[in-house]
Amino acid sequence: MLFQSLDFLIFFTITFFVYWSINSNTKLRNTFLLLISLYLYFLWDIRSFVILVSLITLNYFLIKALLKEFVYRRYIFFLALLINIMPLIIFKYYDFFITSINDTGNLFGVVLNLKTLKLFLPIGISFYTFLSLSYIIDVYKKQIKFESNFINHSLSLCYFPIILSGPIHRPRYLLQQLKSDTKFNYSLVTEGLRQVLWGLFTKVVVADSLAKYVDKTFIEYDSLSGMTLLLGSIYFSFQLYFDFNGYSNMAIGVSKMLGINIERNFNYPYLSRTIADFWKRWHISLTKWFRDYIFLPISFSFSRKFKQGSFLNSDIVIYSVGILITWTLTGLWHGANWTFIVWGMIHAIFLILNKGFRKKKKKILKKLGIKYKNKVLIIFESLITFFIVNFAWIYFRSDSVNTSNIIIRKIFDISLWNSIQISIYPILLIAVLVLVERIQKNKEFVLDIARNNVVFRWFSYIVLTFMVIYFSGNGQTFIYLGF
């Protein structure tokens, strides 16, 4: 049951009215939300449902055991981490690791023939695994209190707007809201509706329309010209953005209508000036998760191992080690394929370069008399950042590193200037949306226009609604459901 489907519209309408008819009974409301969250997940796949419920139940008792101060507390902590990580490794990465070992053996003339399992991938496992890990770590470090109410505990790990594709809204923030007596807020409901409408528009009208051009690019790449491939890669950059941002807006909007706030996941990332700025704006919840639970602990641990003042203890070395490890894991989190690891390494390299040359860039600009807020400089840096990101997305979308290399080689070949074999009109749509985002860059989402002229507002709502209905036959699933 996808967010953009008629079934979900009917389902959520019933959910909305039942939820708010439960007057000021927080426990009953949360029980109701838990039941519909589990029901929706059950509809996706019963096997995935069994795994999710098992982990939620096990986590309750494991996290509860972490409250006790005794000699085995640390071992229980590692056991809890292992129990939550192992399903992700087995279902998502086992076959990838076995295939890589077999391929490595073949390179050296050793035939291993290790067997793969060919298991199914549980829906949303990457997302709820991270939710569980952050909950376990935070309780172990005593940054949050254990939630003894099993209903609230369970709901914080499977809340239906975020269980399939995020945002990765950590249990610590969700639990605070689940305990409060939420009152019906008309303004929050209307804001949620606007955000859902904008999410539907960007997903159904824009992302799904770009999909056919992107699919053609990455399937028929061998017969397409460089310019066609370049345009196709740009289309994918925006397909992915409008698809995933569309999902995030819908998830946030649906949750707002239930009186529960979910953190923002995108902040107009393609307006970023640097690669570091891009990752403060793209998939914000994931970036924060890796920063807090991977990058900072690794950087701190590495800095402690070497004497102060030594080369290995310098900021750039510590940063580089932390970034390389973090982005290897970030790439793997997205998928069990070398393409994702290469994608992660590209971002790691440019983040390190950005860090290393940041001070030098300021000195150069000062010598040239160019102000940092110079509009031409902003546009130039934003374009450079976009093309770095776009270059990396080619690996993200391709089925193999070899395919990515062929596409990139053809883009930089003289064939770039050969005939264009796909339509250019989507560029106009993309250009308009980028311009609208530029205008609305200080707003949480583009359709945040509550204070605008009433005629303009309702005209916008009606036009967008009709466009969503007209284009709704595409039926494309969300890209990040595969992660």
C-alpha cells in the first residue's frame, strides 16, 4: 500500500478520524497507531513482519537488561548490537560478500564455489535496524531513559510513516511525543495536507515522469551518445531527489496530521555550494546518524591513539580516517554492490578535499578581492557541486562499476556532441522546479504558502491536485524502498 495509492488515501482517512476520535487517551491512541503500523507492514510481506516483530520484542528485554549495573552489562550491549545487525548482514550482504570472495579467488586462480543463500530482502530493514541501534546505544550511554511501556517502545521502532523509507527519526525524539497528550491542531493538519500534496506532486508528476528516460539511459547506454547519457544522468539526479524527497514530505505531512512531528529530511540540497553543505541538506536524518554513531566515535578514538602534535593526530588525518570509514559504510548501507562503495568513496574524497582546501580557498578569494557571498561565485560553486554529485549518482544508479565506467567514458568522449536521443522537455520542468525551490529556499517545503493570497493558494492546490490525478497511472514504487 503505497503513499500515493488510492488504497492508502482511504486507509489514512479512516485512520485519521478514528485516531482523533480517541479523546485524550494517549495510551489508547498509541495502541491504535501501533496496530495500524504493524498491519500496514504485514500487508507488505509476512516474512518481513515476523522478523520485525521478533526484533522489537527481543530489543525490549535486551534494552531493559542494560539498565542494571553489573559485570555483564557490556556483553549484553554487544549482544543487542549483534542481534540487530546480523539480520541486516545476512539478508542484505551475505550473498554480496560470498560472491566477492569467490571473484577474488578466481583472480588468483583459486576456485572456491562458496554457495550464496539468495534470501529475500525484508522491507525497510536498513531503516528500522538504524532506529534500533540508536535506541540501544543511547540507553547504554544513559543519554535517554528506557521506555518501559511496551506499546510506546514498539511504536517508536515501527511507526508507519517512517518504517519503510525513513526519515530515520530516532526513538529518543519520537518517545517524547508519544508520552505527551497531543491536542488536535487545525493549522498542523492543513500544513500536513499541503506537505503531502507537494510530496505527491514531486513523486507522481516529476519523478515518475523522469523514470522512463532514466531507465532508457541505464539500459541502452551502449548505443546512446555521450550527450544523451549526460542528460539521462542529470534526469536521474532529479528523479532520485523528487522521488525520495516526495516520500519524506508525505511521511512528514501524514505524521503532522496525527500531531507527531518528524524531522526534516531534505533542505533544497541542489542549491548547495559545497559537497559538505550538500550532505547537510540531503537525507539529513541518515547523515546525522552516521555522524553521531560512526564518524565522531571513530575520529575521537583515532585521535586518542596518537600523541598530540604528531602528524597522525592532525585534524585533516583524523577527519580523513573518519570520513573514509564512514562513507564506506554509508555506501554499503545503500546496497550490496561495489557501485555503492565507489559512490561512497567519491563523496569521501571530495569531502576530504573540501576540508583540506577550505582555508586556502578563503585566502585566494581574499587576494582576488572576491567576496564569499558574490552571486557569480555562488552559482559557479553550486554548479560544480551539482556535477560532482551527479557524477557520483551514475555509480549509484548503474548495475555495475563497469557500466558506470562506460557511461562516464562516453560522456567525456567526443561523442558527447553527437545527436541527442531522448527528449529535452523534462529539462524545462526541472528548471522551473529548481527556480521555485530557489524562491522558497527559506521555507520548510515548497508549498509552505499559508500566508499567500487565498486565490493564489487555492489555485495552486487545485492545479497540483489535478496534475497528480492525471499522472497517477504510472504506479512507480519509491526508489528507497529497495534500501
